[in-house]
Amino acid sequence: MIEAELPSLDEFVDLETLHASVHNTFPTQQSIRWYLRGNRDALVEHGALIVVAGRLRFHPGRFKLAAVAIGQKAAS
């Protein structure tokens, strides 16, 4: 991903905040963790996941788009 395409660090949130925006699809924070284990590379590739100071940070909008792309690929 080109740096100019990267969102600001302020746009990335912790797991709890991400969960609030995706709770209809991922009913628990543990369900997000489980999803992350199988799709980490794709989430990183879509710019939905970064690690800062050893902590996972998520971009909610990109996470949702990545989940759609991952789901579409799984359905094909």
C-alpha cells in the first residue's frame, strides 16, 4: 500500500471501539479475535489492521470493506 493512501493514525481504533461498529456481524470481541486469526494478512493488505506500540489498531471503515472482500472471495 502506498503511504499517501494510508489514513491518519487518529482514524484507527482499539478492539472495543471496532466492536461497537461491527457488532451486528461480530456479536462478541472474541468473534473478532477469531476472525483476525484466519484473516490477518488480508486485513493488513486492505489497510484495516496495523500494530502500533505492540497493540492492534483497526480502521473501522476499511475493516468492513475488507470483511466484504474476504467474504466475497470465500463465497466464490
